[in-house]
Amino acid sequence: MKLREVKRLVDSTSDPALAVDGLGSIAAWNKAATAFFGIEPDGAIGRPCDEIMQGTDECGTVCSQDCTVQRVARDGEPVKSFDIQVAGREGRRWCNVSVLVAQDGAASLPYTIHVIRPIDVQKRLEFAVRDFVVRETNLPGDQVVQLLASKRSATSDVDLTARELEILRLSAASAASSAIAAQLGISRTTVNNHMQHILRKLDAHTRLEAIRKAERARVALRLCAFLRL
């Protein structure tokens, strides 16, 4: 797919959308992105995507030069949607980001098209529900199980190694890769490799999503025992 076709695709959606080239720079930017971020195309195109998005989740920085989306796209794998906070014109907002991978036959690295949908209300509700369930409320057992149900793979069904579980636990404590490496006496590259294995096994896109799945599985098991289901 040529860049002009990528631009037409970005312009075809009414949601904020942008395309990122294989080096992590913004290559296309639509009108909705201008309205959402408060940045004109001339001020966005050519700049690093992470510099514009400034994506974070509850564990810290998500968007960086070492972008997971780009790594997955380079491997020829589909990229599933994920939730992050981005720096919009009206301040930091929770958004769901869908990614399309567009391979340009003349280029060795693909374009990644990001479609951004604000989900502030849904995210606040998600956090409220999560906290509500973790406190082991008096909801009927069938409602609790339904609430905790997920279409994605359950952590309890995934065979994580002892080292992977240890790294996931340290990540849940907000430890950075460098801190985990120092604590375990291994290299940061080894930590990142373990984390990539964890993400693939849990069908997760970010550290936060992997941690949530682990927490969800743990809470579900605890509640099922508590409610004698």
C-alpha cells in the first residue's frame, strides 16, 4: 500500500486517526486528529509518534521508541486494540486504539494506522466495577462470574514459567525493566524478552493488560471459593 493510499485510508474515518511509518514517525494525520490533539498536520507529520501520543497506562509509559506495536507489525502479526491514556487537546484522556498494518511493497517496514476512540466514561466504569468486585461484594455468584468473564484467554489456562510469574509480579509493583533486571541479576534485554513471552501467552498487548488478566483470574478463583460456586 502506497503512502497516498494510507493517507486516503486515514482520511476516510471520522475518528481521530494517524499513520506511523516503520521508523516511528507520523506519516499521515486526519482532521479529527487535529481536533482531538489540537495539533495541525504540519506540526504532527514527521514527528515521532510517542512524542505526540505520550501514551501511558496504570503501570507507566506505554509509548516509546521501543514500540510494541511496531515490533508486532514488523513480525507480520495482527495488532489487537488496546487502552491507553493519551495527551489530547483537553488534557490526558483514556482511549481505545485500533491498529491496522499496511505493508508498502516498496518499503521494508510497514505503516501502522492508529484509530483512536475516547473511552473516558467506559474506563471510569471499568475501574469502579473492578474495585467493587475486588472488595468481594454481596453480588449473587452468577453475576460475579459473568462480570469477571472474559473472551480473552484466562491467566489460569496459560502455562507461565516461574521466572515469568516473578517478572509479572514485579511489574505489578510498578517496577521498571531496569529495576527488575537489577533485582533478579539478569539483563534488561532478558527481562524484556520474558515480558514479550508473557504478553504472547496471555494474549495481552501491554504490561497493564497482562497484570489485569492475572488479577482477574486470582480474584475470580478467590470469589468462586468464597461463594462456593
